[in-house]
Amino acid sequence: MRFDVTVLGCGAATPTERYQPTSQILNISEKWYLLDAGEGVQIALRSQRVPFQKIEQVFISHMHGDHVLGLPGLIGSMNLLGRRRPLILHGPVVLERWLMECLRLTSTYLNFELEFSVNNQDQIDTCWLDGDIQVLSAPVKHRVEAYGYRFNWTPKLLNLKKQQVEAFDLTRSEVIQLKNGQNVQRENGQLLIVEEMCYTLNPGLSYVFSGDTAPCVSLDELAEGANLLYHEATFMESLSIRAKQTGHSTSRQAANTALKAGVDTLLLGHFSSRYRSLKGLLDEAFEVFESVQLAEEKTCYDVQSFCRI
Ligand SMILES: [Zn+2]
Ligand SMILES: [Zn+2]
């Protein structure tokens, strides 16, 4: 059982020797989701030993090159490597037209289906539901149509306390019932209550990705109570006017969002190459919100480990 996020690229705008453009790979209980696909995404995935064909879904925040230019190449490679299963892509409405034109003009003929799912432009909405995994998209505030995403995972199966299994001599069907969160009523009138038989009910885990955005209400709502929020922090406060003009955030604004939303931990990313040291970004955020870290590439973050409960 795992829910982790590996940052593949956390640089802004252009690839540098230090940082790759944005992309992340999520593993939620062995479901693999790619979040954005900046240039270099294939190499980054290989370095993390993620087989391309395991990726089931791609979630694109917006159509700026530093978030999508790695996608046609990745899809071409999936094809060359023999993919047959469909790939589901979520994002802005223009994603399909752009990608299909890219593939057509590069004579890339796929042996598998691309299924496009267009995000709701007006409000927070569920864009994917798969058993105990729910993905929400939210329109955010950038220079172009852009989205943040929230990944909620609520494992349905609970862990039984071993001593209770023995003490009550549970049958197989009783075990299944309790693990599914249902109380057991025995014929002799005895009631076995889930909360007493199992470890604390799991409130679920959640991860939020801001995409590129200036502060906005929909992101505040999307991030509410999340365990981990990855938020872009392109600028320091001294360039707040530039941040506003370009539809980005300062690290302090990211911290404000984390504070308002009551997240457990804030992970800053989308670093501008203008800052040699990122300490200033971290310090300005820390003045507002103390549970904050700078994202690091090729680093795997276990969402459970940020859970304060
Ligand atoms: Zn960007
Ligand atoms: Zn952008």
C-alpha cells in the first residue's frame, strides 16, 4: 500500500543543468499517474525506473511548453515499445488538437488509443474516479487556461487488530466484512464494531498539485486539509509585481495558500533559474507557514509521512 510522489522536474520555463521543467510521477497503490510532461520527462522516468507502459493516465496542468513538450516524445516511445493499452489524458480542451497534430506531423501512427478527458473550466470537479482513488481538477489563475489537481486516496480495506481476530475467533466472512468497514452482527446477538476491531479508521490521504498559478480561491478550496501541497514558487516577494503580471506566485503567496487551506506540508517548486540560492524563497515562505520544504528532483515523497494524524 503506497501513495508517493516523485518529483521529476521542478524548474520553471527552461531546462537547465540544475533543474528540469515540470513533471511528476505518482504511484497510488500501484496505479501510475503522470503529472505534466516537460522536456526530459523520458530520461527522468528512466532514471527512476518507471516503466512507461505502467503509466495509465496523464494529467496536464496547462499548455505552456515547460509542462507539455515532453509528451509527444513519451507517447511516441510508448508506441515503439509496443504499447496496446489505452492512455487517458486529462487537461485543457486544446490538448487533444495540439497533441494529435504533433503526432500527425511527425508521422507517429499509434497502435493504441489516446482517450482525452477535458477538465471543467468553471469549477472544481471530479475528473477521474477509480475505486478508492479520486482526482479533482480546479481551474487556477494563470495567463492561459490552467488547472490544479487533487489526488485523494481512501483505502477501503481496514487493518484488523490481530489480537481481536484471535480473541473473537473470527470467521473468514466476518474478517472480510470488518475489513470493508461493516460491523458484524452475530447470531448470538454479539455485535463486533469496526472501530474496536480495526486500527483507527484511515481518513484517507491527499496530494495537491498547484500547476502554474497566481493565488486564487479555487486553489485554496482544492487544497483544503491536504496532507501535501506542491505549490509553484516562481518568484521572491521583491518580484511580486512580476509574479502578478505573469500569473505566478511568490513563495510567500504559496505559504499563504498553505496556511489558509490548512495543509500538513507545503512543498515549493517551479524554481526560476534567476535564483542561484533558493534559501530566500524558503525563508520568505517560512515566515508565514512553518511546515515547508523545497522540492528536490528525483526525490520520492511518501504522502503518508506528511500526515499529522
Ligand atoms: Zn511553468
Ligand atoms: Zn505556465
